[in-house]
Amino acid sequence: MGAVETMEEFFELLNTGDREGAVALMDEMTEMRIHVRDSAQTLRGRDRVGGWFLRSEKGLKMVPGQVRDTGNTYEADLIVIKPGAPTQHIDAMFRVEAGKITAINLTSR
């Protein structure tokens, strides 16, 4: 499965509430970097990265807008919807190898 197919499945699972299914698409050694203003946080391993998605508010949705497929890298403008919070726009990059998400980079706009 390529990057686009993997990410389409990831977002479908996440947005329908099957967070465990979405996390199962991550490689055991997945790394996620989250940039907020002038700082960044890095999470390593499926347990920590997946936990970020599993602990998020019920009703979290991530909707990809413009998508750029560059082989094993999937780049998208994401709209993040959390109940009770303003909608956010995030620049996201997902690296996919052998049908598993190996790296995530999220940057707020």
C-alpha cells in the first residue's frame, strides 16, 4: 500500500472514531514532531505517538485539504476539528514505508 492509500485509510479510521485502527497503521518505531510557535516536541515509538491520538478529545477529526504525494511522503494541509475548540489549520507531512506510517511532522500555521 502506498502513502496516499495508507493515509486515506488512516484519516478514514481516525475520523470515524476507530483510533486504535488508525494507530495500527503506524510502524513500531514511528516518530512524530509537533511544532507550536517557537518550540517543538518529538514523540518516539508507536505507544507514545499513538497515545497522542488515542488520548485526544472525542470527536477529533483531521480532514486533509490540498495533498501533495511525493512517493513515500504524503504532505497535506489539514483542517483539525475538535469539539468546543476553534478549527485549526496545520501543515502536515507523513512518511510511509511498506504501508506503515514511520514519521509525522505537524506544524501550526
